[in-house]
Amino acid sequence: MIARADGENEREFVALEFMTWLWWCVETRDGVFEMPRGGNSLHLVIDDELHLRGEDEPEIVLRGGLPAASPEAAAALAAGKRLAAARVLISDGDREWTLKLDAAGFRMLQVSIPAPEDDQDDRDLSIFGAYEELADAIDMLFEQFLSERLSTDFSRDTLPAMQAWVASKIKRARSRRA
């Protein structure tokens, strides 16, 4: 995690930190998040699109072929870029949502929800409920991030772990090229 760049507003800074933390959690915690409300656990996957942005540099967009594991993604992180947007798959066991999570404006774009109920009377409620559940899940993930980020242990535990994650991604990328 880096300091806020000149001209970067607080909301965008926090969103970029959240997105990068989410990516780190997906890769180091097997993408499993325990949800405090509802008792369900969610499984997240960073899918086939990454947008990485750094201070005063052009955004890098990586698509296809597991871009999160690519040498280009590792190099971008090593250069101080943070995850600005990503295609994310979220499942709770039986159901699956896909979306593009975008730090700019903290938006959910291109959302795909689980198939709605077949009964036409319940269809609209089912669709609305699926969107509401997705928004609640993102809110709970953000709450978990804030809890960890604002913890007194963040600088001692989480930050060094994230730095080690970046270093290991770089090492893996170099070994693949050799």
C-alpha cells in the first residue's frame, strides 16, 4: 500500500486500496470470505480482466489467460500500481454473480446475477433480491477491509504480508521467464 497520490481524492484512494487488498485476499486466503451477517461464506475469483493504475502513469489493462497470475501484473504491482478495476466472480455455493468492480466511483458494472425464479410472480422479486444480496456482499467485504486496514496491527502484520505477496509474484514471474 502506498501513500495517496497528488490529486487523488480520498474516496478513490480507499477504493484502490480496497481493490488491491481484495486481490491479495483472493490469492493468499483462497478467496474465501466469512460473512458476519447471514453466516454464509463467499468465494471470490479475480477473473479475466484487470486494470492497474499508478501515480501519474497510464493505466495497464490485462485480459484473458489468468491476468492476475501474469508477469505483467506482478511488474505493475512492483512498480506501485494498484488494482483499479477487475472482473470478479462471487459465489455463495449454489449461486454465482459476475461483475466488473471499478474503483472509480466505487461502481459495480456489467453485473450478471444468478438465474431468477421460474415463477413469473416471483421473478421480479428474485432479480431484485439477487442485486440486493450482491450489494450487501460488497458492503460486507468493504467492512472487513476497513476493519483490517484501520487495525493497529495493519502496519505490523498485513502490510508486510502484502509486500511479501508482491515479491513472491515477481519471483514466480521471473522463474516462468527463465
